[in-house]
Amino acid sequence: MWAYESVFYQIYPMGFCGAPWENDGETVNRVSKIGTWAEHIASVGCNALYLSPVFESDSHGYDTRDFRKIDCRLGTNADFAAVCDTLHENGIRVVLDGVFNHVGRGFWAFRYVQEKKWDSPYKDWFVINFDGNSNYNDGFWYEGWEGHYELVKLNLRNEAVIQHIFDCIRGWVEEFGIDGLRLDVAYSLDRDFMRRLRAFCDTLKPDFFLVGEVMSSDCSPFLADGMLHACTNYDCYKGLYSSFNSMNMFEITHSLQRQFGPEYWTLYKGKHLLSFVDNHDVTRVASILQNEKHLPLIYALMVGMPGIPCIYYGSEWGEKAVKQPGSDANLRPCFDEPQSNELTEYIAKLAEAKKNSKALCYGNFTTRLLTTKQVIFERAFEDERVMVVINADDQPFTAHFNAEAGRARDLITGQVHDFGGGSELPPYFAAYWQVF
């Protein structure tokens, strides 16, 4: 699976392209802007792009009106197809948001139910009770996602709904050449639907990638055979920044040990999770870290740990934004053009190291040294061993541990390291030591 050896970049298209918040019905080609960033995305070391919703919706994209049509605020299907061509030409795979748990009130089939009520052939596409009423006085009650009644829950036990979704996905592959899907609120999806989705997507492309948004502390049910290839690692998302802010590397190491450690009971040996330090739903990492000198280190830890790294647009140069009550608009901005600085260049080096190391992509997890401010863990696969080294302290540290090797080469800098007499770690230091 190509995704296991990839570094992802995430864009929230509605914000990124400067689209109006509400659907104004006007078709404007804004989506081509994504294509102009292809070289930048590749320069950051990313070879896969995850795009948040792009299909016709009421407002923010997760309230879909039509799975068959690119949102008019972004442009036309032809405009988006051209963007996908540009991305592919730059060696970047394309993964779209699959929002299949619910749709918007403007979804074409729901509108038909509003008009025809029980006479609508689409009434069983949703969970509806005609003896009740909705908050919008529709004359019937329907299930909304987690109490959000602007998001109408689809009936994923209905064969017509399933076939409609499958037909749309087939169309996305044929028209845009997409390479995978990120399943929105995968934890809410019907499990039988998820199995059928995986089997169907396998017929479209043998390496079609499925990653699910899962918030729980155990993603195992979603990673079973015949289910998803990966899930979001929210467990370690919190552990990453909290470990630096509290100067307690035990926290993130405990999470990684629980997930990937050598003990028989650990959760995800041989499995893959999507790693991130921020995304379109949470405060940016540059705003949540209390010490800005930890910013390169948190990326080094995130990219070096087991998982598929994902970089959120703008954060590669240290953009700041704090999640606000009632609106995520500031987390999903429109930048005039990409920027690049020392952090961007550093992340690019991390990404190249990751993509070119089987141990960093597939290796197991073994803790070699752990203090509150330092951690060294090993990733080993076949005949390659890489030590991921972090010193979060503002003071140098001498690490004494058995590396079972004499020397190593840092995959980030190319410098040779000698383990003899202890390993000197400068302040605010990270390394990927490939032993030899």
C-alpha cells in the first residue's frame, strides 16, 4: 500500500480557496488554486494530498447537496479534474473526504422527501418518522448526526443509498483519478457498510486507500481484515503536544508503547494510523506549544513514530490559530501564496527520511531510553534499525544506552554519530540515527 510509505498534506478547500461560507449558487473557479500549490506541497516532502470536502454542499462541505458535483463555489468538475491531473503530474496522490454518514438539508433526495413526504421514493434513504416533526417544521421527524439536525443521517442499510454512494465513488475514480478516501466520522458508520465499501473500492483500484476518522482510544475494530487501511491517531495527537508542554516524555511514549510496543497485548502491531499535530478541527500546533523551540521537535517525533504523517497547510511554516467557540473559520484560512522558512525546510528533510526508510515506515517500536525530557526509541524492520532521538530540554544531555551498534548516520542531516562513551544530545535536539 503506497500510503504506508507516504507523507500526507491536508488542505481544507473551502477556506483555502476563499469560498463564501454559505453556498451562493455562483460558479467560480477557485479550486485551481490548489494546483498552483503542487510544487510547494512536493517541496515539503509530501507525496499525497488529503482534501477536505469538495462536493456541492449547503455551507462548510460536510453538509453535502450532491456527491456528483464539485461545489460551485470551487468551480466545475472539469476544473477539479485539471487540478487532480496537475497533482498527479507532480507525484502527489489524491485522497478525498468521503462524507457518507450524513448529508445536508439541501441534499437532492432529502429535498424530494420534504416535497412529497411519504410519497417520496427516497423516504427510506433516511431515518424518518412521519408521526413527528423536526426542528425545521418539515412535517416529519428525522435523525440528525449527534443531534445536529442540519446534518441528515443517511440510512446506510438501504441498498439504493449504498449503490448511489458506490456509483459516485466510481465516478470520482473515472473522472478525477482519485487514489483513496478519508471517511468522515468513520466511528459513526454502519460496520457492514464499511466492509462493503472496502470490498467495492478494492475492485476500483487494488491500492485504493481508506482511512477513517476515529476518536476512540481503540481503533482495532476499524483496522480488522476487510475494513480500513488506517485510522486517525487522536490518542497520540494529544500526547504529542502535552508531552512537550508538561516536559513529560513518558506520556507520548506510554501511548506509543500501548499502541505499537513489543508486548503481545499491544493494539496495532503491523497496522497503520494517520499521525498529525494539528488539522482543520483543532488549534494549530504553533499556538498550542508553550515553547516555540519545541516546534521542530514535535514534527520530528510525529514523523519518526509509527504511522503515516500528515501536515496541515500553513503549519509547515508555523502559522498560528486558536480554535474558537462556534466557528472554525480561523483554522481554515485563505493564504495568498505558500511560504517557506527553516521549519518548512526541516519538515521536508524529515519527510524524505521517512519515505526512504523502511524502518520508519514499517518498523516496530522499542523504547531504548526514557526520561521526562528525553526519549530514544528504535524502529526496526528487516535489516534496518533507526533510533528516533529527542532532547526537549534547554540543556545538553548524555544518553547512555545499549545501541547494539558502534556508529549510525543521521537520516536528517547525514552526519555520522559514534555511540562510544555515551551519546551527547545538544539542547532542543532531534535525530534519526540509522545504525550500521
